[in-house]
Amino acid sequence: MATFSVPGAELDYTTEGSGPPLVLLHGLTASRDNEIRNRLDFRSLRDTHTLTAYDARGHGRSTGRTEPDDYRWPQLADDLLALIDHLHPDEPVDALGVSMGVGTLLHAATTHPDRFRRLVLVIPPTAWQTRAAQASVYRDGADLVEAQGSRALARAARLLPLPPAQADLPERVAPDIPDKLLAAAFRGAAVSDLPAPEAISQLEQPTLILAWADDPGHPTETAERLLDLLPDVELNVAHTPQQRDAWPQLAADHLR
């Protein structure tokens, strides 16, 4: 493990494997370890790439502050760009983002497209017309954490059904973020959205979208809109755990 300093945080990351550089980005309240428990395990890509996986500020082993603006997606995109400039200053990288990581990655790619070669967008989150309702969920979550702590949030989350592609999980994976930072991360997400459709439509990188069905927090509407916007794109929608488990190989094929 290693760390890299960005304003207001120390990012913890690991690098392994050999080949073209590839960066993995996890989702909100998760971490690089947490996504493995969430059955989103892309570690096999180290067989073909120099694979860097890092914890976003405030998540996992990375440090953070209690400032909601620190967790806005454009800020997280700045963190990503700083990290890849540090690790791979002379070449573009492949990148795979999950949920919040999709938002981070698209903000980085639309502002600095020369830094990216190929993209994989895993369970794109709510965006544009569907974002307002999810923002309200995040604000309510922040209020609950501030009033009762993360255990109350976990109890509430257990009442929500898992998407069919996650049916093999015994329960929802617990957040990997300290209580003192969780509310700030929710509030930062509540004021975040994907870049404007016009900006996304200018991206020329070959892109693979991996979505799953029946998840209000990651609606297929976002994936389908991205499919319409991006000029060089493929979409795979998983309805079962077996279809989800095929994603690492689909990603490997796309990134060759």
C-alpha cells in the first residue's frame, strides 16, 4: 500500500500487475476492499494491466474532512487526475468506475480527455432528471446519520431489496467510511450530478457500460442515456448474479 496527498486528504492505494495502466474507482460509502465483498471484483484485470485501486477521500483507508464540498464529484475528479498524473504522467490510462466512480470518471474525462484511453462504467448512478429524488435520499441519510449514527442507516438499508443481480449477497455490505465523515459524503453526493449530456457526447474513448436491472439508485435509464450519447459504446445489463460475474471478463475483453 502507498499514499498520495491531495488537498484535505491522503489517498491510500495499491498497484499490482503489469501492462497498460488501469485505475479502479469504487462507489459511495464503499472502498476498494468493500467492492470485492459487494461481488464487484475486478482484481483479475491485474493479469493484463498495471492495476491501481484507491480509496476515495474519506473512504476506506484514505483520510478526509467533514466538508461536504470535498465529496462533490468534480472534486473527486480532481483527486483522480492528480493521482494519475503522479503515477502515469506520460501516458493515458484505462479507467473503471463503479457508481460514484462513474461520476468521478466522467467529470475527469470530460475535462481532461487526453488522460484516458478506454473507459468502463459500472452501474451508472441516477443522473439529470432522476438525480433530484436520489439527492433527497442522500440528504435524509445524512440527517439520520447525524441524529442516530451509521447503525440506524444500516438498519434502514436492510429493509431495501437488493437488485436481482445481487441476489447472492446475504445482506447489503456495510459502509466503509467513518461515521464522522459519512454525513458529509452524503451531502456532497446530494449536490453532484453527471456532466452535461453535451459534454459527455464529445468523449471519443471506447466505453463499456455494465449496468444491472431493478435498482432505483442505479437505474438502467442512465445507462441507456449514456448509450445514446457516447459515440463508441457497448452496454451489458445483468439480471442475475451469474451475468454480473461475467463482468470482469467483459471488461478485460474491452480493455485489450
